[in-house]
Amino acid sequence: MVVNDEIYGEFVVDKVLEELILCEPVQRLKGIHQGGASYLVNEKWNVTRFDHSIGVMLLIRKLGGSLEEQIAGLLHDVSHTAFSHVIDFVFENKEEDYHEKIYSSVVTNSEIPVILTKYGYSFEDILFDDSKWTLLEQPAPELCADRVDYTLRDMYVYGYISLEEVNRFLHNLIVYEGNMYLQSIEVAEWFVRTYYKEVIDFFMDPLNIYGYDRLAKILKLSLEKKILNLNDFLGKDDELIDKIKSSEDQQLLSLFKKLNPTVQVKEDRVDYDLHRKNKLRLIDPSIVKDGELIRASELSETIRMMGHTAYEKATRGMYVKIVDN
């Protein structure tokens, strides 16, 4: 199978990856929007979990990661529910890790173990301990394939960065002692700036905050009315919407009418209709300099200031005024 990605280019993938890509749990991710409710209020915010999963796999490959780590990268998000992290707001789960809590159950009860066993792999060894996959996952504030791909992908697709800038960043990446690092402080400054465009400017865009808040209320009410059940969330975004709308529940239909691309909102810390805080996400990648690892903030006042500003914005949260819905 040839996989063509708009960021990383064209790759021929191994047979086991081909079967996994074509299996139902991975194909389902084509119907799961990475931005949760965002595509409902802005149709251009339409990156899917499938796009991201393929990207993580390819980035790991590009950096020389093993086939097993590529498999782990491809499958790391298969347990994301419909609308991604919106379910964390439905259940007021501040860690935003609901998909991680159900990961082993979703994988075990799918065709994934059969496929991996067919090729001589243990699904438990590959998928249930990501600490061994140091390219795929690293605790913040370091870089990892998951964190890097969703940042590059969203910001490129949504028009904030160019492919030339992406390629310059990728060219500067280096694998050192099994982990992903940068070599240039200038490139680090660019990525930190780009990352905060993602997790602050985009995630906390007033329109995004509005979308998440309203959709979470619709889904929570749908569960309370028993129009939806938890198992429905293992379907696709549009399947849940269709099920809710087909119920003809007038209260839910009325709420859905207010979740559309014509909604007008703005930030207003004094006269606001809703306030939302997201999970705190900070970045401060290490730089490989003369064979040593040095935190980027130790080399750049710009990065220190960006981190300080991001922390303040994230802990304050977003105050949203609904102008017209």
C-alpha cells in the first residue's frame, strides 16, 4: 500500500500496517474530527483522527522508528470517542483522558489483536505500554510524534504555517538517545510559537470554546434522556448527530440550531455568557548542543516569555460573549 500524506509525502507501508489501516477501528477515525465540535462552527476546521494517526505513524517512520513503534503510532488514537475530547467535557473530566481509560477495552474487543497475531506480534506488548515508544510519546514539555503531528497538521491545514516552514522544522529534528530533539534554537522558537497558536489561539478560540460547550450540553442531555448511550460514542460524529436529530426531541433540536457556522462570539472578560478552561499544555523542547541537552527556555528569552504568556492565558481560561446565535 502507498500512503500519501500532505505533510510527510509518499510512503510504501508494510503489509501489517496496510491491514491495520484498512481495519474498521482505524477506518472509523475518518469520521472522528480531531477538533471535536470545531467543524460544526467552522467547516474548515475538519482534520480527522485518521489524518493524525497516519501522520504520527509516518513521522515515526521518517525518524527511523521501528515497525512496532509505527504500529503503536497508527493505533494510539483508536479509542477516541465521537467528537474526540468533547466527551471529557460531558463528564467534566479535567485530565481529558477518557479515551486512554477505555483504550485497552476498545483494542481487545476489536479485530486488531487478530491482525497483529497473524503477523507474529503481541498486541499487549506493542499497545499497552507506550513508555517503550520514546518517539511516539513523551511527557510535556518535550517533543513527541503525537504532539508534533497534531500541531503541524492543524496549523498547516488551517493556513497558519507553510509547507516550507514545516519542512524546515522536520529537517532540523534529530533522534538523540532514542528521543526527538531539535538542533536550532531558531527552529525551536518557531515551533513553540506554532504550538501555542494551536493550544492557545486555536483550542481557546472563543468560537471553539462555544462549540465545545454547546455540544457537550447537547450530548449530556441526550444521555440523560436515554437518546444516546455510552456505546454510541464508539461510533462516528455524524452517526451521533443523526441519532439525536432522528429522536425529534424539540429541546435538543433547538440546541442544535444554535450550533452552526453563522454563530458570532467574542472574548469579553466582563460581560460573558460562558467561561471555559482547557487542560494546561506547555512546551519547552530540549536542544542538542555540543552533545548536550539544553532546555530551549535556557537559551531563549522569547521562549520563556511565550511560555509565561501561555500559562497565564490557559490558567485564566476564555470568557466568551455570545453576540448572535
